[in-house]
Amino acid sequence: MKRKLIAAIGVAGMLVSIAACGSDDKSDSGSKKAGADSYKGQTLTVWAMDGSTPPNWTKDVTAAFQKKTGATLKFETQKWDGIQQKITTALSESTPPDVIEVGNTQTPAYAATGGLADLSDLKKEIGTDWAEPLNKSAVFEGKQFAAPWYFANRVVIYNKKVWADAGITGTPKTRAEFFTDLDKIKAKGKAEPIYLPGQNWYFFDGLTIGQGADLVKKEGDKYVSNLSDPKVAAAMELYKKYQSYSKAPKDKDEATPQQADVFAKGKTGAFVGMGWEAGTAIKANPAIEKEIGYFTIPGETAAKPEGVFLGGSNLAVAAGSKKQDLAKEFLRIALSDQFEGALSKESGLIPNKTSLNSNLTANPAGAAAAPAAGVSGGTTPLIPEWAPVENNPNPIKSYMTAVLNGKTPAEAAKAVEAEINKRLSQKN
Amino acid sequence: MSVQTERADRAGSAPADTIRKGDAPRGGPAAARKNRAGASVPYLLLLPALLVTAVFLGWPLVKDGMLSFQNLNPRQLILHLTEWNGFDNYSEVLKSSDFWKVVERSVFFTAANVVLTMLAGILIGLLLARLGKKMRLLLMLGLVFAWAMPMIAATTVYQWLFAQRFGVVNYVLDTLGWHSMADYNWLGTQFSTFSIVTLLIVWQSVPFVAINLYAATTTIPREMYEAASLDGAGGWKSFTSVTFPFLKPFLLATTFLQVIWIFKSFAQLFAINGGGPDRLTETLPVYAFVEGVGNQHFGMGAAISFLTIIVLVALTGYYLRIALKNEEDEL
Amino acid sequence: MRRSLFGRIWPNATAIILFAGFAFPVYWMFSTAFKPNLDIVTDTPVWFPTNYTFEHFKTVFRADHFWTLVFNSVTVTVLSVLGSLVISLFAAFAMTRMRFKGRRGILLTFMIAQMAPWEVMVIAIYMLVRDADMLNSLVPLTLFYMVMVLPLTILTLRGYIAAVPKELEESAMVDGCTRTQAFIKVIFPLLGPGLMATSLFGFITAWNEFPLVLILNKDIEYQTLPLWLSQFQTAFGDDWGATMAASSLFAIPILILFVYLQRKAVSGLTSGAVKG
């Protein structure tokens, strides 16, 4: 007890001393090219999000890293819930995780805090052919603060049996055809045509991209909500139409309950989700595996698929990490053509270089995702001010629920605008 | 420490009573005999408690108070910057209409839950006293289950019970003929969300009140009831003239605790609907958390948390006064 | 004492309904934990699981670090409760049996300490612990939990001590005991139920706490069960079966403790609470 007390009292004294040793005492700084074993005994900690690191890829990268550097690689899987706060506090610590996976829409905000290391050199070295649209989110004020890792967009995951039972052959190529198919399943009455909760907000974001709408606009030197734009309203009307085919709760997102689990019961025609969600469904009900199919979310015309939100992740190095060089070694390995390709193949994720896209054909989910990503992909506004808008409770989700419950898009937009503007103007 | 105590007592060399008199201020001749070491004994006994409270509660409170005068966002936190901004956080909070709505809501929420908990608790407690041994044990068991259920487990189960699509409650209501409830969304409106949270809180709080109240009634001397019935008191009369006065201090103390616990409810509101829909079920602790930690506006969160403490102290001021006054009269 | 049939039936009937109402959520937790997934996410609830599965419990036991979390939770809870009991015993004794200057102020301090909104102070606590380089450790957790349960422990114990008749203590001292001896031999044994009741509150609080662990200990080696549980549920809410199995395992120790201590505790609790 006494020792604990002393330790606790010691806290007071350390308050002053620790703060002094900020982020610039990197033990192994310098640009010496490291051979094997020069990092022996060190451990590099990488925070990866849940679902980002498929098992084979993880195993192979870990082995390759160990072989090349002699150091140990430790992946720590993080949950999305509360991740922003977790990263913020972690970056402020004296021993932060060395490498962090950061969502592309959140990257500008972290770059602005000064907590991420400048990777401009690395970009010159290994990133000259990173796909430009995908790299955009990682650049802030002209500097490279992260490396694009992978991208993903939603596809329609459908149950072949349900579709066949409703007498549908083939998959829809236009939005109109898609609705006709859903009508057929509905008429059959055996299954829910599509499972779409009211707050699948990234699907909605895709629809706004498809309509060519922006969620924010600039007013003077400030960003403000653009939800009252008729184009956003048009996207919301589309969402409402899709949602009318579903019995899913209007005020929940796709994770409560996990939509793949609902789909796994075999009584749902389709859902809009990430390719890997099929795996979740198969885990819940292995029998569903042979029924699962994928197709690109169809757009207005067969020529151009529906707009999709290009979700993606960047890998960033913590400015406070004392293993800057080792962290870069990791990035060189993980982002090499070999492992980027392997990741695409295993998870159906879109790689950071267009030259690697051929890996997707091996993965049906990836094959369905790729067409939209190229021509119809977009993101949320890539400005540091954006990240707070997505904090829970996300006002855009409130907007969606309000419209689905009968408010007009204009009314609903008006109701949440103040909150969105408040968040956009939040001081840094 | 114990050595000193002993010495103090020996020096007194008299029953405890004398010592107590001796310690009393203005004790006349006794004061002259007051032993210095003896006088410090209570302080020594209290020292550990006061010390740990000061270090692990007082210090964070002071820190929190300091943060409330700072502009503290992710940038400042990460780079360890201190940016004082005076009363900006407070003035922004106090000027926002949201804050006052949340205060009002917190007060009503607390009042409703405390009243319901106390009423249900008292009734069930009295019922326990009336039941036969076996039934009492059964009901006690049910109460103890609810009481002992860890909060997080409980909130999960409630979410699950009231789920829109696969929840048991909707199924039962539908089966009972209330078909509009088949797909009812309990989290869709402010009122229904509060209803669930209230049910959860009352469910978890009633056992404490009921079981203790029952136990308290068992300590009421039989003679008091007999005397009352000799005076011709009926059931209700003997309740108001014997049971209630006897239980009054207990009820006051329990109400005080319930006000604190319920006002501070955080996990229940936050886990069940995240303070939604549209932030309409945020009470002060949730509001402080969402603004501070959720929106990473840490200085603002600290300001709100301070205001939260002030509101709570104001709410319980009545009891604190009574408790302190009683304290004076005792001993 | 004549009571109508109705008068005899309604208390029992009410008791049964109440029992069902209070126990149902707990039952639902346990039964969900034993159901196969397809019986969980279903349109017609399965009231009594006919297909048992231990799959969910296996998932829990197989979960990474589960036993580490159990160990951490038990350690932190037991140490913090014991610590606060010892400290409170001294303090409560002083506050009930001694008269000194500043007593009311100290009482008020503990009453207000009882109101501390810990959840919203997490950032301040985090910064202090971070700057002391004590993150990812069980020590600060134990200490903070100890203080978290301390005020109520003191206030409750005060009631129990006051309930022990002064005459007992005095007569012991007439028999030649010192005050310390009198305390150990006379008061302490009588405090048994009170200590148990008080420790129950401490156990519940410390066993349940998670906002602080969440922010202080990012390394799973130093996390505790409730945090793990809360993430299980809030992040994905997908695996209800496993979540309920985990909840069940989490609830069982407290349930057992309660049922075991309930009778002893309750008798003491009242005397404590009455005094408030």
C-alpha cells in the first residue's frame, strides 16, 4: 500500500518532467539503410482496424518483416467505435503505437493536429505511382502525412436462391431494373427484398456522389452544410425508395444488428455492404455460402454504375514514435506490390496502385466493386473540419431517419444544419 | 498509530465517556486535562481517507477545473499545449440553449426516476413484510438477481429485449393483439427511449430500496404496533403513525443516494441509445461526455462537468443540510 | 385476523408476477447464451431453448486474453475494496465515536465526494496518469476505484459502528481493555455483516467500471472484463449469443456473492442506511 502511495505521489513531480520530452527524441533517427538484425529485439506496434488484416496476409507480412529487419511486428486490432478519441489520446502519449491505420475521411483532421509524421520522402521513394484520387486524403498542406493502403466500396450482396425463386435471371444493370427485381421478390412474398436500415450512411453518401452533390459548401472562408441542396434531397429520395423495400429499423445503422447476420438467415434478397461482410454471413450460417452472389450497385444508366463512397484506409506513422525508420521499413514491406496484391486478392479490397487491380478479378466481391470505384467513386469532403461531423451522434444519420419517418428533405436538412455548422466550425 | 491511541486512553485512565467529555471544546476543568496526543487521534485515523481522497479525487477535480479554462482539442492534447481561454468555455456553455434544456431534462429525469423507484421500492418492501416465508424468499431472489446484474450486462439485455425487429417485447405485444407494436421502434422517440431507460433504472434500483426497507421494518419493535392498535389504529393509521415515522430517516438517506445515483446515470443512457434520438435523451453526464470526449472538445467537457457537479450539489442541498444538522445534535 | 381468500391470494400473486418481472431479463440473458445463433435472431422468440449449444461460451473462453481480463478484474476489484474497507474503518470509527473540530466539514467532504461524476472527469484523470507515466498499469486503476467506493463505504460503515452500543465498548474497557483492544475484540466482530454489506457495494462499483479503463489502459494486457464486454456490444452488437454468454460469466460472481451474502448483508445494511 505504501509503495503505491509513494508512486502516486510521485505523479506530481513527473507532471513537469515528462511534458518536457515531447516527440523529438527518436532513438534511431537518421537515414541509415537498415540491414537484417539491426533492429533486433525491437517491437513495432501497428494499430489496424477490425476487418483490415486478413489472416494470411497478416501472417506473411509479419514473417517478411521479421526476416528483413529482425524486429518483431505486433498487430493490434482496433474497433471502430470510439476510435477517434483513442487515436487522439494515443498520439499524445510518450510511447504511442508506431503505425496507425487511419480512415481516409479522418486523415486530414489528424494531419492538422501535428500528431502524424511527415512521410513525403517515403512517397517519393515508393509512392510515385500511388493512384492519385486515392492519395488525395493523405496529403495536407502539401505534405504527405500518410500512405494510402487500400480502398473499398460497397456492392450489392444477394442471395441467388431468393432471386431465382422470384423468377429473376441475371443481375440488374440499371437502377430501374434493380427496382423491378426488388418488386418481383416483394410480390413473391417469401423474403424481404433488401435489408437496408435507415442509417447506412455510407450508402447514402454514395448516392449523393452519384447525384453529383456536395455535403458541404464554402461560405466566405467557412464550410457550411449543403444538405438543403436539391441534389442531396434527390439522393435521399432514392435512399427512401430503396429503404421502402426493407423492414429494417429506420434509426439504426448496418451494424445493429449486423446486417450480414440478418442476411445469413436466408430470408433476405440482398443487402448493400462491403465484400468481406459475406464472410460474416458465412460464419453465422455456413450453408449460405453457395447462395451468395455480388453485383455492382447499378446506376441510372448501364454505362455508369451508382456513385459509391470510397472508404479507405491510410497507414500513418505517429510523430511521437521513437521507431520512425523501423516504421518506414514496415510501410515498404506492407505496401509493396507483392503484399498490396495479396491483400486485394484475399479481401477483395482495391489496391493503392491501378497496376495492381488485376488481383481483383480473382475475388468476386472485388470484381463487383471495381467498376464503380473507378468511375463513380467519391469520398466525404476531405477537409480537417469534416471529421467532427461524423462523430456520434452523427447529424446526417439523424437527417436520414427524419426523412424516412416522413419529414421532407428540406425540413430535415434545416433541423440538423445548425449542428453540422457548429461541428464544421469547431476550433482545432 | 495504535501506540498513540493506547497512550491517550491510558492517560485518560477512565471510561470512554470521560475522554469524550475531555475532548469536547469548552469542557471546563476537563479541558485542562486534555491530552494533546489524544486530540490528534481522530485526525490520524482520518488521515489515510482524507489523503487518498485529496490525491485521487481532489487532484483530478482541480485538474478538471484547470482544463475548464483552457482551449483543449486534439491538437493541444497531442502536442501538450496549454492554451488558456478564460471563461470562454463557461460563457459558451451557459449561453447555449441546449445546455439549459439538458439541465431541465436532467432534473425531470432524475425526479421521475427517483419517485418511481422510491414508490415501487416502498410498496414492494411492504409486500415483502406481508408475504409468507417461501414467497418472500422467491421474491427476494428475483430482486437480488436484478440488483446484482452488472450494469453493462443489463443494458445489453434491455437493448436486446426491446429490439425493433427481433425483440421479445414487441413480439409479446403483437401477440397480445396490439399489432401496431409489432415493429415498434422503442428508440425512435424521446419518450419511448426514456421509458426504456426508466424501466431499466427502476428495475435495477428498486431492489436496494425494497430489500432494505423490508429489513428496516423488521427492526420496528412489535410493541409500537401493539400500542398503536390499542389506540384503535387501523392498517393505514398504524402505517402513518408507526411505520412511516420509524422509517423516515432511512427513506431520506435512501432518497439522497438514489438522487445521486440516478442523476449520475451514464452507462444506461449512453449504451441504450447514445443519448438519441437527435440528442433528445442526453442528461448532463451524457452531454458532458458527448461534447467533451465524443467531440474532442475536452476543455468544454470539463466546464460542463463542473457545472454538473454544481447542479447535483444544488439538488441534494436539502438533504445535506438536514444531515449536517443532525450531525450536530448527535453524540 | 380474518383475511378473505382474495386478501391471502393477492400478495402471493403479485409476488409471483414481480418475481417474473425482475428475473426475466436475467433469465433471457442466460437462455440466449445457450441458444444457437439461428434461434437468437429470429422472428418468433424461442422461450425455452431446446437446442442447447455451448458454442458461445467456447467463443468467450477462446477469446484472446479472456483469462488475463478475469485476473485483472478480480485483482483490481478485490484490492480496491479491501483497501477502501481498511481506510474507511479508521475514518468511520473516528467520525462516529470521537468528537473533534472540523467533523462536519469532513462529513460534508465525503458526502460531496460521493457525488463525483467520474465519467466526465476521465480526461483530467487521463492527463494526470499519462504525465506520471503510469498508463497501462493496474495500480492507478486500483487506487482510483478505491477512492471511488470510499465515500459510500465510510458513510455506510459509520452507521454500522454507531449501531454497536457504546456500553459494550465501555464495559470492555472497564474490564481493563485499552480502547484499541476494545475495538478489536468487541466492535470489530459485530461489524462483520456491515463490512460484508459495504463490500458488496464496492464490488459492484469496481467490477462494473469501464470508462476509466478505456482511456487509461489501451494495452489489452491491462484491461478488465467490463470494458471488453462493452466493446463486444457497442462496436458491433453482432454476436448476441457470445455477448450474452460473456455477460452471464461476468454476472455470475456478483450473483453468487449476493445470494450468499444477502441475508447477512441486509440486516447490516439497514442499520447503516438508517444512519445514512
